[in-house]
Amino acid sequence: MARMYARRRGTSGSIRPYRKEAPEWSNTDAAEIEKIVVDLHKDGMSSSQIGLALRDKYGVPDVKLATGKRLNEILRENGLESEIPEDLRNLMQRALGIRKHLAENKKDVHNIRQLQITESKVRRLARYYSKSGKMPKGWTYKPEAAEILLSR
């Protein structure tokens, strides 16, 4: 299937093997993994960075197989879940970076188009999260408010 904003097909990627339980070589102590997740989040890591650190440093290939809970569920139980989902936050940061670039380079037409595409993705994702209940109903993306929201 073709990409939405490009004229080419997507590239094929590898997928994780299908498993119902964690491999025998992996770290499966659920309490220890939850403690590590909370500590890494308090150190300022995002959920994707925590997943990579667990895989690379602590030998946990899949948090859900090891603990029975997803990483965000563990953070929610401990009251550490962020108010903005990580993928939406990353897109908003990208849009703010492009806006800052365009403030200095007003004739950069390619990045004007990239800003339109990125903000379109932000609006679409925000609409999904507000419908699914992860964001407040009626929440809309405003670039001026986004800068304040992301600075927290």
C-alpha cells in the first residue's frame, strides 16, 4: 500500500516472533521490571526509550510477556502517565522545530509543505485520541498553546 504523503510504497520490515510466553533466557521478575520502569521514567526517559533500555541493558525482550502488563499500564498504575501520548508529543515537537526554522527562513517552500503535512498528522492523531478518551473531548492543536504545553 502506498504512503499517504509520498509517491512510493512502504518498505518491508521485520516483525517480532509470535510468542505466548517470555523466552527462558529473559528476565521475567515482574516486580523488578516494574521498579526499573518507574526508575527509568523518573530519570526522564520516554516510554519508547524505556523499552529499548529494558531490551538492551536488562534482557527483557517484551514487557507484556514478562509482566502481563504493557509499559504504559505500569506507568499509569504508578501515576506517571503523561497527559499527552508520546507519538503526538513527538509530532508536536517536530512541528514546533519546523516553525522555528521557518521564522528565520521564510522562503523555504519545502519546509512550509512539511509543516502542513506534520500539522495535519497532529490534528488527525489528536482527533483519534480525543475520540478514544486518551485526551479531553474537543482538544484541538494550536501551535501557540503547543509550545507552552511541551515546555512542561
